[in-house]
Amino acid sequence: MLTASATSALVAFSVTVIVYFALWSATQIAMSPIALLFLGRHRVRHRRHVRALAAHLVSPPLVSVIVPSYNEALTIVGSVRALLALDYTPREVIVVNDGSSDDTLAVLQEAFHLVSAAAAFAQPLKTAAVRGMYRSTSDPALIVLDKENGGSKSDAVNAGFNAAAGTLVLSIDADTLLEPDALSRAVIPFLEDASTVAVGGNIAISNGCSVEKGRITSVALPRSWLARFQIIEYMRAFLLFRLACAAGNGVVLISGAFGLFRREAVIAVGGYDRAAIGEDMDLTMRLQRHFRGRREPIRIAFDPYPLGWTQAPEDWRSLRSQRYRWRRGLLQVLWRHREVLGRPRFGVVGLAVIPYILVFEGLGPLLEITGYCVTAGAALLGLLNWQMLGIVTAVSVLFGAAVTMLSVLMSDVATHRYMGGRDLVLLIAIALLESCGYRQLNAWWGCVGTAQALRGPATWGVIKRRAFEEQ
């Protein structure tokens, strides 16, 4: 039997977990007015006629689109066709075949009639050897680099940066489908403010949508419940905290699915780190540290409207592998950039954004799972009543569902993607169900990912892809 002090400690811990969930929910809800104000201002600045200015400038900036590809034979042709059809004319598309063991290079050669070209360009970023360079005879804007596998996506993207002729460089995943006006919208912050070094975009999930010739022709919810839950997650991630960070010029994550960068800024910080697990967040943080540390002006902008669409894993093994990797990447970034924490020199990033991420994302899964286990164990041993366990569970579920519902409504206001009555009702149901098992499973995967990070290097993991036409 535990002593009275031990029992009091258990009660105090359970109360701490409840307070933690309440604080997380309160801060997320408090971000909603900031996010709504940001959405309103963004809508005014980015009306259709304003976006058209980017395409009608006398000398619009050239954008190099880098598509790192490793075993992407199923989706690469559709992705490239969509990129070549973008409504922003001064652009080139650079596909980097990173030593694929499937038919990625062969399908590109067949679809776009590639011919060998001289690979003559400076290489300020060190990468694995480039074996060859190809150009398309059907579309001169397409370039394909064939290189030895560098062991990471970062190595492939760096090779693309070396070959890029554009002052602005867009890095996307091979399975990302862009909106036709994605580049026209994304270049606007660079035209508005010379201190802009990067622009991120809202990413939507393509599962369940109709795709024709690399374009999303109609939006619908997928049949897979795993994919449906991830749609809710993406809404929560992109339309509350990310918008609040953007409003305060404190963005610390430009998603690898869509990131437009000023090439010279990325070269200045050494490009993507090949040893980084969360290479996208690591690069964003190094940009913030580089410019803020030198007390130079920096702006990292964010577009709240979907600029790209990506596939979400629909099998448990792929999803689990992805979440393990995301967790290891987050912890690695927090550790690498720990000197930023609480430092006024780094402005809102050091004083607000990184502390928030550390407390609510870094410690969140550990505290949540420990709270469930400790409270349930204490109740089974008769040290706490079952009412306390019920309170902890109810607070977790209800607060989580409340924040998710708010995210769904914000997404509906911002994107109008799921305005149909049936889809909107189904999304609300998904938001409620997500907090009853799926979110707790993600927290458990976060704990496992933490253990992996402490043990050392782990395998990258495999995500199953499907051809877009199958959707």
C-alpha cells in the first residue's frame, strides 16, 4: 500500500495531466482569432488580379522546381506533367533521380523524350556524384539529373539546387500535385518584401480526389479511415499554430511537400543537411538562426490556401513508419537548435515558438501516455478512484475534439474544399472519432519514436505509393 504522500503525488500528477490538456486546448483556441485575422488580410492582398501581376512583370523571377525522386515510377509522370502545366511561365523543372532501383528514369525517358546533355554547372553544395543530365525534346523546361544515391532526400535536393538557374527554387516531394496558380501565389511575398527568404504553403491530402493529367479535378473525402483521420490532422497542423506563427513572423517549418526558397539564402546556410531526419524543419531553423543571429531582416511567409496536394499513407505500417520518422526528426531539430530556446536575440522564434513546440509537441506524447498509464494503474490498485481516470480521459478526448472541430471550421472558411453537406457532416464525425483512439495511438507512436531517437540511428522506413489514376 502506498503512503499518503505517494497517493497525493499520484493525484497531483493526474491533475497536472488535466491542466496540460486544458492549457494546450486553450492556447490552440486562442490562436484562432489570430489565424482568422491573418486569413482575412491574406485574402485581400492575394486577390486574383494581384496574383496575375506576378505573371505579367517585365522580368518575373525565374523559379527552378526541384523534384527529388527515389523509386517514384508510379507517380513521377503525373507530377511532372502538372508542373509543366503551371500558369507561371518563367520556370524550369529539375527532376533528380536519386539512384532509383525501379523504372523512374525509364518512364521519364519514355514520357518526355529525354536526350543526354552536358552537365556543366557549379556545385557549391556537396552531393553524391551526378551520373548524367538529360533534357526533354518535347518540353525544354524539363531537366532530369541522374545521380548516385546519396542516402537521403537532402542530397538529391542539394543536387537540384546546384543545377538550378532560378533565383527562386521550389522544393517539392515527387508525389506532390501543385495547384495551377501555386507559383504565381508563392512568388508574391518575394515581390512584396526583399527580406523574404522562404515561402511555405498549405498542403492538402489527395486521397479520394479525382486526378486527371496531374490535376485535382474534384475534391472528395477518401474511403480509407486512416486517410480521413490524416485530413483532420493536416487541417489542425496548418490552420492554427502555423498561421499564428506566420502572423508573428515565426515560421519554423516549411514542409518538404512545398517550399519556395531564395537560392542564395539556402546556399549561404549550406543547403539541406544530409544527416538531418527532419530536413525541412532543420533548414527552416538554420535560416532563422543565420539571419536573426546576424541581426539581418528575415521573413519566412506562409500561404494558408492549398498550394499542393500529397498522398497520405493508407496502411498502418506505412503510417507508423512515417510517424516514427517525424518524431525522431522533431527531437533532433529541438536538440540541434537548443541554443535558440529563450534567447531574445532570436526574437519570437526563441522566446515563443520553440518553447511552445518543446512543451506541447516535444513533451506532449510522453505526458499523455504516461498520464493514461499511471492513472489507470493507480485506479486498478485502488489508489485512485475510477472517476479520476474518467476525468483524465474525458478531458483528453473532449479538448482534443474541440480543437479539431475548430480546425475543420477554419479549413472550411479558408479553402471551401468540403462544403458539401455530406462531406462536412462526415468531417465533424471524424473530428470526434479521431480523439477516441487514433490520437492516442499517435501519442504512443511518439513515445516509440522518442525511444528510437535515444537509441540512435534508425531505418528511414518505406511509404507505399499508388498511381494517382487509381484514386
